[in-house]
Amino acid sequence: MSSSFRPARVALSFATFAALTVFAACSSAPQPKFQQELFDSGASPFSHNYNVGSNDACEAARRALLNQGYLTTLSGSDRIDATKDFQPNGDSHITVEFHVVCTPGEDADGTSIVYANAIQSGYALKKSDTSASVGLSLLGSVSLPIRSNSDAMVKVSSETIQSNAFYDRFFESVGHYVGTLIKTAPVPIAPVTTTILPGSPPPIIAAAPAVTPAPALPASSATPALPGTPALPAAPTNPTPTAVQPSIAQPEPAQAASQ
């Protein structure tokens, strides 16, 4: 009789183990999404390489977003922000925020990397009823209920779009505008060289005309006065004074003694 209960005990133990396993799996909390980020250096659906400069790549991204009805909220040489609204039904609203960042490429000059990120935010219409009562002291304890309804859009979700096909279509549109826009890089100017063909006469080089120097005017010649200009009076010439020495009287010789 004891042998008949052994299979039942084994079956009961197996069922208990299975139930405990299922209960443990259900009770364990799901792993958060941010813990699933790998941050690997491989190919990413959020970036794409182009053979143009970062300024041209951002201009092409701006045109691609404008062509799809996005409203640009920030437009710079290395960053583009744009939004677009959707209304699936009367009680819900969806907003897509698009962010684009352009950086120089890693391989060579004239290349760029475009990073794209789109966030989808959902809004729902919430209705709320409010009631209030007003008491009138003149009529006793009488209260009158007052009810009012108010509707508001409440944000219920926000998540980064993970669809690879969504970003592939965007980068394909950017590549179309990369090939059509005018490049902003200046065209290098090559030096101009002259090659003489065999049998051609030597080039004629024009001699520079000789410059004849003007004759020098004598120092004593005065500059002629312009017509209509009054002549200035000549400055008076004062003779150089000469020093006059006073004459000294000579003493007369003494009269000879009377003879």
C-alpha cells in the first residue's frame, strides 16, 4: 500500500516545484530599459556618414525636416531641433520632437556624421468634475450645489523612437538634399601658367616708355605769380650801417719862441 502513494508524492513534489518557479518568475521585477543599453561602438541606427562638411549636412537635414512638415525651433550650423504634432483622435495627441547634431567626420576633411534622435510624447484628454456648495444664512442651513467640468490635455507617455526604418527614411531624405544643395566650401583657385607651343614666335614684351626728367629751375628764378593774384610789394632794403669813427684832434705844435 505504501508503494501506491510513492508516484503520487513524486507528482505532487514536481507540481509544487513548478508552481514555485512560476511564482518566482512573476514576482521578480522587470529589468529597466536603461540597464539594457550596451553603448557599443558598432553601427548605430541613430547616425549616418556623409561626404560633405558638417554645415552642409545640417542644412540638408533642415530641408529634409521642413519637407515633411516639421517646424524648426532651433536652427544652427551644427544643430537642428524640430517638432511635429499628430491628432489620432479627439481624446489623444502625439508630439514628435526631432533633434539633429552634425559633427566633422572621422576619416578625412570634407566628411561629417549626422546624429538623429526623435522623442514621441503622448497626451490624453482628462475630464474633471468639481462641485461646491453655497450656504445662505438668511434661509437657514440651505446649500446649493454648483458643479463645473474642466478638460485638460495631460502628458501620459514619452519615449525615444527606436524604429530603424524611421531613421533610415530620414537619412535617405538627407542624402537626397546633400546631392542637390550648393556647397558652401570655396573652390580652390589654380595658378595660371603660360606654355609656348613649338614653332610659335616668341612673345613680344612691350618696353616701358622712357621718362624724361624735367629741367631744374635756377635757384634765382622766382616763381611766376598766378593770373589774378595781386603782386606783393617788394620788401624795403635797408643799407647796412657803417660805424663812423670820431676824428681825434691833433694838438698843434707849440709856437716857436719869439725870435
